Amino acid sequence: MVTRFKLLCIALLSLTTGYSSSAQVTDSAFVRDNYTKIERNITMRDGVKLFTAIYIPKNKDKKYPFMINRTPYTSYPYGENKYKLSLGPSSLFLKEGFIFVYQDVRGKWMSEGEYEDIRPHIANKKSKKDIDESSDTYDTIEWLVKNIPGNNGKAGIYGISYPGFYSTAALPGAHQALKAVSPQAPVTDWFLGDDFHHNGALMLSDAFNFYSTFGVPRPKPITPDKGPKGINFPIKDNYRFFLSLGALKNVKEKYFGDTIRFWNDLMAHGNYDEFWKQRNIRPHLTNVKPAVLVVGGFFDAEDAYGTFHTYKAIEDQNPKVNNKLVMGPWFHGGWSRSDGSSFGDIGFDQPTSTWYQEKVEFPFFMQYLKDAAPADLAEATIFITGSNQWKNFSKWPPKDIASRTLYFHENGKLDFSAPTGSNSYDEYVSDPNHPVPYQDGVQERRTREYMIDDQRFAARRPDVKVYETETLTEDITLTGPLLAKLAVSTTGTDADYVLKLIDVYPEDAPASLVNPKVIMGGYEMLVRGEIMRGKFRNSFEHPEPFVPGQVTQVNFTLPDVAHTFKKGHKIMIQVQNSWFPLADRNPQQFMDIYHAGDKDFQKATHRIYHDQANTSSLTVTVLKP
């Protein structure tokens, strides 16, 4: 029988190592036959010891570089006679030979110290007590280079999601031996766009599910079998569960109590204040010395924001840095946890993950850690869905683009020409007690497929407004960010706005090779969706109420896309005011939502304007032929 502990360990192992369970099983014998495992507690400058598992090649004929993964998700399994099933970002690294290093970060699992979520960076350290993730990484590499025989004096760091943050944190004041760093879907800003907030709106299901286990306090170093077991959900349908939960303040009363420190922090910092700004590592990404490969997925439900903004911060603040970007058609970590040939109902005609591992990731680290041939990577290596092809660009967003604007019109029309009429708007009622679901069907946990799923279910609701172009007479490829500009009014004093960019398939579209049961005729593929909490429309630091009935501009940026809308397809935009339980409900009155009561949630009548005086639109970047 598979125990909950074993399932937890399998999941954590996948998060740490990267590749799929089938690959892990294939490689497990190779690991034992070719590597010796040792465990060490490495002392940091302030005396705290961090648990570190080190896998050293048995072949002593040559020297090896370090491949380091620092993680809060455990370096399991523990014990020098217990081996991981796989090592490194992919099996290519395992077979090539590196010294693989896995470390529990400060305060997690078998490491000493106090854990701090996205620990603030200390730019001007004045004593050995001034520690952060950058200093812990530096001290770890210093110890490894001096104490592990057979190393070549070079180190690389990689990681996905939270380990991606620790990869980014290695860059400020990097150790001289650190030559290559790959932040992959890196946690970067937990208020503006990653994981738990998007534009100030709380991503409810992710925050609750993650911190119900990850946030449980650990009084002393422990192994996963002694770790938190998670919440047994009394209602398996996540939509009904979170709706029955009621207002956010009920989370502590019904489930968390006062034990989850970071949940308490979330509830105490509802605006973009110093708590969040201190946890933004981007201003510290200066004077970067190692080569950098930033990797992410266009359909990453968690950290697409972090990928683009980490790349941009390094690029903008380090004009001469060797900093590359790779974006593929992947879910969170899909470049190492699948072959990338499809996602959801959509196929990509090729194993995109395999191509990336062989042609990009492995050559990158080989060049900088083993002095192999140059990887010859483009500045931006981008997979364009729709046309299903890899493209190389000399910058991102690309140079050869034109900014164009898709305008909303009456009767649900969408067009590149601006409206000319007057007093034109769509009016509807939004009820937070009957919110729009983020996905069709019933799910126990938030799925990753919602990022690319069919949106026909939402288009049928009266509180979702739909705007659609005529059938396209030629291909249109979008590459870059999207800017929503909505002219709206509400009878309330606050509101959320969700905008979704959708590719509508022709009625005669052939059946999906990925999921033949799906009717692809009229399929509405989500290309990009994003939420904006209306009270932050002018400032994330200083929220403002809406004036009831007054036309108000709500502008916000959506994460970048790379997608071809094919000839014969249509472009659709959907606008709605809830996205549940992906995002928490807005009571539609101006207040501290985190301390709202169950009775504070009220209906509101909304208008979306689309006339000459008040236009609503989406500005896109069109790739020139």
C-alpha cells in the first residue's frame, strides 16, 4: 500500500530533481553504481549548519564541477546508504558526471536555523550575523571547493520554482567559483505576479493548499516522515469547499489557527508595503558575474511573472551580462517533468522538453562548467504555439514587432479599428456569492491545465462578457506583453477584473490527437488570462475606492505571450469579475478584504464601455512577417 508519506516523498523528489518518475526509476541503478553519497552539515558564517547531501562520481580519472540545488522541499532521502533515484536537471547530467549537491535551506527539514519565506536580501552586510540566501550559497560553495576532493573549482546552480528563487539569490555577490546559474520559473514577487498574488489579488487555492503543509512550524530539524500531513478536505470539490469556507478570516478560525506564520503575514499585509518590497530580489541583481539561463513556461500557473521579470531585471541592470531567456509551451516545471509534446488538449508536434534539455540546458552548463564547445544560444529561445515552432530572437520582446490595439465594440465585436459610436456599453450583474469558476468541471485541487483549457463554459455565463473578431484571413503572431485598458463603472466601490485572451478554433477543426474525445470545432483555447484587483489600479501601495457609477480607467499588464492565431481562427477576449477559487472573492466594496466578514460580499452592476469617448481594449505586440 502506498502511504501518504511515500506519496509526499515522491512529489518532493520530483520537485527537487526535476524529472519524471519513469526517468527516475530508469536512472536509479546508474546512480548507485556510479556515485558515492556523503552527507555533511556545512557551517555558515553565523555558525548555523545546513544539511547537504553530496553525490560524488566513483570514477576518479578526472575532476568534476559542482551542480547545486538548494531547496526548501527536502533533500530526501536521508542517510548515506539511501540514494536519490535520479540526479541533476536531466539524465544527461547524470550520465556525463558532475558532483551533485542537494541542500536543505536554512530552517527547513534537516538544516538548522530559522526559516524565512523569500528571505530578504541584505545588501550591506556589517557582521557575520547578517545572513541571507546569497551568503548561505557563498559559504556553501566556499566549503565545497575546499573540502570535496576531485572538484575542478567550478560550480553551477539550478532550480525550479522556490529552488529557482534560491538560484536567483546566488547571483548577488556570487562566489568566484560560481560560473553558471539557471533560475527556472523563479519565485520573484509574491504580491505583483507570482504564486500567491496577481496584481494584488490573492490566489486563494494555491496559497491555502501550499501553506496548509509548507507553513507548519518546525521546532527542530526533522525528516519528511515526521513532517506535516496536510488538511483532509471535507468537501472534495474545490469550488464548493472554498465557497463554503466563506470570508478569508475564516481560514484561521476553521483550519490554521495561529500556527501558520506566513498566512498571518499575508493577512497583515494586504497592500504592497515594505514587507513585500523587502522580499523583491530584483533590485539586488546587479554586477552579475556568472552566465545566466532563465527558463519558464508560457502556461505556468505559478511563476510566469517571475521568469520574465527576473530576466528583465538582470538584463536592464547588467548591460554586458551573459543572460539568456528560454520560454516554451510548458506548465510549471514542464520542461523537466514531461517530454513537452502536448499540454491539456493541445499538441505541439514535437517533444519540446527533450529538445530544450539536449539543445539548450545541457550545452549551457557544459560550456561554463566543463569548458565544452560554446552552446551558441540565442538571446531569447522562444516556442510559438499555434504555429508550433521554435524561434530565436536577438532580444525579448523581439525587435521586429508592431504594437496594435484590439478594441471592444457593441454586440460583442472585437476589431483593430476604434469604435466611433457614443453611449455604448455592456451591463451585467456580478455576484461574489456565485463567482465565475476558473475551469469547467469539478476538481479537488487547482489544475495546471486551466492555463490552456477550453473557455466555452465561461462564455455561456451572463456575468462573462465576450468580444470576438471576424474569422482571420491571415496568420497573426503575438510576441510580447499585453496591455489591458478597460473603461468601466460599478455600483460598488471595488471590483476585480479578469481578462482572458482566447484562440477560437474553426468549426471544422480536426479532432485533437491528444484527447480525441474533445470537440475541437469552436474550441476556445486560453492563451493568457490575468486578474487585476481594481482598488490597486493607480497604486499597489495606496489603494483607492471606485466612485459608484463613474466611468473609470483600469489598466494592467498581462504576462508575455508567443502565439500564432492561424488563418481561419478568431481572436476572443472574455472579461469577468471573479475567477474562483483560483483567486479570492472581492466583496465589491472598498475595504480590507482579508478581514471582511461573510455578510460583506454584495452584488454589483458593472458596465464595460466601448464607444468613442470611453474605449476598452487590449494592446498586443504583433510579430512582423
